[in-house]
Amino acid sequence: MVNLLEKAQKLGYRLKLVERWISFWGEEFTEALLKANEQGVTRAIRVNTLRTSNTTLREQLEKKEFYLEKSKFVPNGLLIYNEPLPLGATTEYLLGYYTIQGIASQLPALVLEPHQHEKVLDMTAAPGGKATQIAAIMKNRGILICLDWSPRRLRALQFNMGRLNVQNQVILRMDAKKVEQIGIKFDKILLDAPCTGSGIIYKDFSRKKSRSEQDIQQMSKIQKILLRGGLNVLKKGGRLVYSTCSLEPEENEEVIAAVYSQGEVRMEKLDLGGTPGLINYKDKELDEKISYCQRFFPHTTKTEGFFICSLRKV
Amino acid sequence: MKKTPEFLSYNHPIVQLANQAILDITGGVPIEQILPDSAFIELGRPTMLYSISVELKEIIESLSSSFRPENAGLCLGTRRKTRFDLSLESLPIINYYTRRFIVVDKKGEQEFLYGHNLEKKRIIKEFNVIKHSRCIVRNVNGEAIGIGILENSSESSQLRNIQDLGYYLRKENMGLRKMKD
């Protein structure tokens, strides 16, 4: 353990963070995670089926000498192994044929399974990767309401909605904590909650150090408020998908456990190719059903670190 | 207290201004044909005109007046004093219907997407184009990459860039990138 902590220190980690990971998953797992964070994960795009097809886009990009491989986790995800031009500067990107989006980030909208006649809410929609994917699954039908608070993030959201040809959307500037004020009940809700982002350290090394234990606890509180608010505007029988790019159980399983214990939701078992939710850690023992969630790690699935849970309101 | 947006119908003067821009650029295809069964609203700053479905109209109507949408449906463009500037978002649907367009070669596509005007030699085909009027600019795949005006300069004719999809990239570079999703 001393060796691993020394290594972590050299890599610039806050040691408390790595000690936590060792206590959850052991040394071998944590060492592999640290290694994967240094190596990074393969870049990925999502084909925007509102503008083009998988086959057409592949042909167009392959002509430009991109080397692509289909993801085994998601239907419209392509892994990029050779990038002769910047992904964000091709004509196809400008035409809205694809968006740059990690593979695990493409899972929540698929789990949500929105239908064309439904009212769907994305509680924290900007910059819009998942919201535009929801619209694509809905084939631009039905209603997609998107919330965000920050004007800068809203501009990015509007920009992506336009580029990717989303037409079934209404964007509202509001704090998602006050979602009940909208006065609408939804069939499906996506809550991709703000988080400490320990699952994306591989692309943002500042997160090795920038988030403390206090930040995790603070974020957990906010996430519980958001989830509570989301459930309050979900129709009976409706589905809420909760996701984060954090690895910390306080921001994931514990948030889910807090609402599950109130008996208002049923856990939907996910089998997406990740690993089950964490139910025994530190001195905690969560309900077995919490393991129905799925976790993704850079070293196990070669994706961003991610957490997904699907809840059905009873 | 925010004001509930006003819904506009096809015969509203602002929508008619947009219709005129669409008629001009398409060579006579009216807005009702391109966007059937739509309502319209003006939102945001600067104010943009949006086309929305009946379902979206109903949901916006049901919102309390303290929630004015930032954006909804398809952005058609911006109203100016005497004309209407079509948005980049509206290009694919207009391109589908237009009878008036210019096709440029590969090099022309790149230059146009950088925001440049094009020399006449970069134009492969012209269809029903009227000099000094706006028209859709397509690449060799038939995809709309922007709006241009074919005009005569003192030495030779050229395709003036009015707007192009490269704007998305230039806008991103102004600070919208590097955002976690």
C-alpha cells in the first residue's frame, strides 16, 4: 500500500482520494485504475441519427482516413483510433452528423428509452450530449424539456441543439432544484447529476487533487435534493435515470439508497456490460437491490468512469 | 415577472418576413410547405423566430408565466428592420426543398467553411441562381454548407459568403468548448 500511495503522490493525487479507492476496491484494482487514468481512453463519437446514418457517416469519415470501430456497448457509438483531422473541425461535424461523446455517456439515454409520444425532462441538460441523444431516439417527436442555469452552458446547449437538428425541445433557464415549479409531470426523466468527476480524471488531471472529502459530501447533498425533486415531477410508472461521472459511492449508490429506502421507487436491474453497484464499503451495507446499478471504470470497460441507475416510480 | 411568449401564425407579419426570405432563397417554395402545421414564437436575446409543433405550443402555454423558454423547436432566424436572416439551423430543411442553389468543389467547400468568399472557378454548378440574390451553397455531396450571393466584382464574378457552417466552429472557439457532458 505504501508503494501505491507513493506512486499516487508522484502522479499528483490527493492521497485521501486514493486511500478511499483502496478501501473500496483494494490495491490491485486501484493501481489499474491509476494506470488507466494516465493512459486515457479511446475517443468516441455518437452518430446523430437525426441527420445521417451510421453507415453513411462511417463511409464519409473513412474516406478522410479516420480509423473507426463500432462500440460494443452502444449502437451508435464509434471509437476513433486514427484522427487525421481534429474531430471537432470536419465538415461532417459542422453538418451535425455526429457529436463527440464518451461511450459510457451514451448509455443513460438508451436506458431511459424515451418514446415518441412522451414528455421527457433532462434536468441538467447542458452542454447537450445526452439531451440531443434523447431527441434522436424520440425521432424529434414528443416533448423534451431541458433545464440548466448557467448562461454560458445554456449557450452551448442551444448551439448543440441547433447543430444536431433537435426540434422537439424547449429549453428553460432554471435551477433544477426548483423543478417542481414547472408544474408538469413527466413520463421519463434524466438526471445526469453534477458531480466531483473522479471518473474523468484521465481527461482532466486537475481532478486528482481539486476535490476534497468535503466536496464529495456537499455534492452528495445536492444530488439527493435533485433526485428528490426529479421524483416529485415523475408520473407514477415513469422512469428516472440517474447518472454521474463520479466513482464515489456517496454520489452514487448512497444517493439512490436514500430514495429507495422510502419505498417510492423500484430499482430496475441493469446489465450494460459494467459492474454492479457497490453495496458494501467502509462500514456501510446497502440494500442488495442497489447492486442493480451499473458502474464503469477506465480500466475495466475502457470508458470514462461512470455510474448509472434506473428507477421506476411505483 | 416574465411575459408569456406570443404565438404567431403563418399570416403574422414577422412570419411573412421569414416566408419572403424562404421564397427568395428557394425560388418560390412557401413556408407552409416547408414547415406545415407549425406555430411560431420569438424568443431570446437577440430575438430569434422559432417554428414549433402543436405539442410544443401546448406545453409552452401550460408553463407558468415565470418560465419563458430560452429556445424551442427549430430556430428559423432573426428579424432585421426590413429583411429576415435565416439561421444555420434552418439550412438542411430549406436545402431539401430549394430549387435555387450553387454547388462548389472540394477546395471551395473548405474555403467557404473558413468564412471566405469564393472565386467563380470554385463553382461547379448553378441552378436557377439570380445574381445578387441569396442562394444555398452546397458541397459535392449535396449538403448545404451555407448561404451565398453570386455577384460581379470589378474583375470577375465571385460567390460572396453570407454565412456558413464554419460559424459553429468559430463560435465554439470563442469559449464554448471544454465543457463536461
